[in-house]
Amino acid sequence: MLDDGAVLDELAAAAVAENCAAYRKVVLAGRLWETWVERDAELGRDGFVDCGNNALAEIAVRLGCSKAVAEGFAVVGMELRLRLPLVRAAFAAGELDFARVRRIVHDTLGFTPGTVALAEPDMLAAARVLSPGPLAGEVDTILIRVAPAEVAARREEAERDRRIRKRRVGPLARLEVDLSPVEAEAAWQRVTEVAGTVCGQDRRNRQYRMVDAFLALVHGENRLGCECGRSDCAAVIAPVSLRRRTPLVQIGIDVASLLGLRSEPAYLPGYGPVDPELARQLAADATWQGMLTELHEIATDEGLIADPAPGSLSDSMSGRTPTQDRLCTSTFRARGSRRPGAVVPAPRTPAPPAPPPFGTVAAIGHGAAELDRIFDAAACTGHGGHHHPPPGAFEYRPDAATTAVVRARDRHCRFPGCRTPAAQCQLDHVVEFDYHRPDRGGWTVRSNLQCLCAFHHQLKTMKLWHAQMAPGGQVAWRSSYGHNLVTTPAAGLTSAPTATLTAPVGSGPLAWQQIPDPTDDEEPPY
């Protein structure tokens, strides 16, 4: 009988074989489609109206799928041959599945060949360790860094492609609306606000109330009727306010990119990366809140601060290689007060492209020396490099400032591959807090806290997964079967101060390019 490890190995081998078969399928579909397109062009059929449609019909019949799914296979096969050689090689070797390859192909449609060539190595590195959902955000981040002007131009053009559609979903129906990320955030806030106008004893669950709130807004209503059944319900007897609060969105961006000196992506919580030009458009009406970062390694290189003494706490707990040292270029230290914004001057020259990004997740081989040093370092006590406990270190719940900094640093759940927004995550002590002897346990400090969604937090609490935080906010993870991975903070690798912009919705051309998938009506089987 196979043990668990052998089962996992066989499962991985089966996935590789499946990926290889999927590669062969899409390549053949692309070849057949291209052959018919060229044949139609040679025959000059009515201005190329056909353009390979017969090939798509043949593929759909032979595979038993819709025309849209057949076209999706053919597009991926053709694009892999024409402009994504690295992704194609990895797909052919079974290292990537169809869903991730399809994500890369369709998120890069329309970009110039030079941009795709520059971005492909980083996109491939991200695809090796991220599932399709998180990969989409990472691809956006890479493209913004490589070609911010292209991304901004495509976003402005996409504003004309917004649409709404109705679909059947079993016994129910579904409305889908394509909006810019800022508009979507504003709409979500408004629905959430109306859903919260009932008391805590309302009998509906949250999702049901959200749907009722959406319908209430459609009918021009600003609140829900409470269904708690109590005559003294505070929500029922409360006066109705017709005044609508202006929805606000928060976007994080480093100051250098805000001024047009760099092209680092901005970040919209709950959505992901957006191009810096959108943040600059919002800045005119924004309230700014600065986030101070300490450029520790850069300052050390320049001789502004001294290296830690050999054997000191900060040195002995790191266990880092020189390469890892370069990853940890900044540490969040404090946040400023909120201040009204001002008009940001447009850059006179295009912002230079940012350096290639480091991956947010790095897969490490079993028993890697770097991971072993982090896990086995005797000084990894959860004190975060502090010799003496700072204020609040012995309190279980972090204060508001610490919470804000940790959420701004992580932006999402720190478990490998998870992208649950930080606002929906719990703050986890990487080294457990000791209620009986707080001085001996993990302290409540930023360098011992991370964002984890409830699902992954529970796995860590049950000690099925183990975590250790290294300097710079990197978290080393070890699974119950000894698989090692490292996640880096989503916003912790910038070498410039950051700012949070809180802006009202409705000013400026706010849209985001969302490339429609050709398989709109049906998801492919891979």
C-alpha cells in the first residue's frame, strides 16, 4: 500500500502527463486553425470572412466542445508558437497546466512583441508557483513594470468596452457587469453599506443580504427592511437618511512612482495591481497618508549605518545568503497622519522602466540549506530582532498603527499562492504568543506578525504547516510533508517611501483593461 508521500509523487507525475497531453492538444488546434486561415487568405474568400472558422467547427465537433472553447485552444496554440517560446517549452515539459498558460496568453494579447519578450521570463517564474487567479495579478504587475505606458493606454481604451450581461445558472440567473476596478470598489462599498442597515438579529446570511441590498439600490432604496421580527428593532425605528456617503477607494503607491520618477505598480486592495498613471489621476482629489520605510541594507552598503556585530541577534537569526540580503531592501517603520493631497505634476519625460521584480513566491527544494538555516536558527524566538520589547509587545492584540503597517506590507494572505486581501485576513503571530509568559513567546511586533486568511491560519494553528519569518518580512513555510517555500511581502521590496491615496470616485477617466476571454460561454476542461 502506498504511503502519503508516494501518493503525492504519483499525483504530481499524473499532472505532468496531463499537462503534456494538453500542450499537444492546443498546439495541434493552433496548427489546424492557422492552416485554414492561410488557405482562406490565398483563396480571397469574401474579404477573409471565414478566417479559419471551418477549422474551429471541425475542432469543436471532434472534441465535443463549443466553438468558443475550440477557438480558445487554437488561440493559445498559435500564440505559444508566435511569441511565447519560454512558456511553450515549460508547457511542453509538463511544468505548467493549461489554465496558467491560458492566463498568460490572454493577459498579454495586444502587447507589443518587445514587451512580451521582456516580461516572459518573470511571467514564467510566477506561473511555476502561482495558481491562475493569483497569477493574473502577478502578470499585471510585471506588465506594468515593463511597459507602464502601454498598460495605461490600454486601460483608457478599455473604458469603452464595459458591458453588462445576463446568464442562466441552473435554476437561477446571473447578472455580470464589467467595470473599472475603482468603479467596482465603489459599487461594492455601496452594496455593503446598504446591506449593513439591518440589526444584528436579522435572519438572512450575509450573501443573501448583499443580494437584497443590490436589488434595493436598483429600486432606488437606501436601506433594507430588517427581518429580525422584533417590534423594538433599532434598525426599523431608526430615521431614514437619504444622504449618500461618497464611496472612497484606497490605492497604495510609492512616492517616486507617484511623481513619475519610477513605474512601480500601484495597489488597489481587493483587486490587485493598477498602473501608476491611474493613481496619479486620482491624486488630485486624494487624502495622502505616508508610510515610512527603513532602507536598512541600502543604508548599510552606503556606510550610513554599521553592519550588525557578528553573532548579534539580528545577524544570528537571519541565516541569509548575500542574494537573500538583496531581497530585503526595506522595512516598514511608521505611518504618518492623513493630509489633503495636491496636484501631482505630470512628468516631463516618460518614467523609466523599473528593475525586474522579484517573485512574490519562491519554491525551494526539499531540505534546502537556506530554509534549514531559517527554521533551525536558535535565535528565531519571535522577537523580530528586538533586544528589548517595544511598547505593546506583550499585548496579544496589536494596536491600530501596527495593524495598518502589517496589512500595507503584506496586502494579502502570506500563505504560498493565496491572494485573499489583507483586509479580510487575520493577523497571525508567526511565533506563537505566550499568554502565560509573554516575554518568552512571540512578541506582538511587526516583524512577528503576518496576514493569514482564516483557512490557512487554522492550518498553521493545527501545526500542519510551519512558518518562520526572516528579516525583511520573508516567511519560510514548511508543509506537513517537508515541502519548503518562501513568500516575500507584496509591498516590502520597494526601495522608496510609500503613500496611501484615499480618493472619491468619479473624477477622471477611471478604467482598467480587462481582456475578454474567447471562451466566454464555457470554461475549458483544463
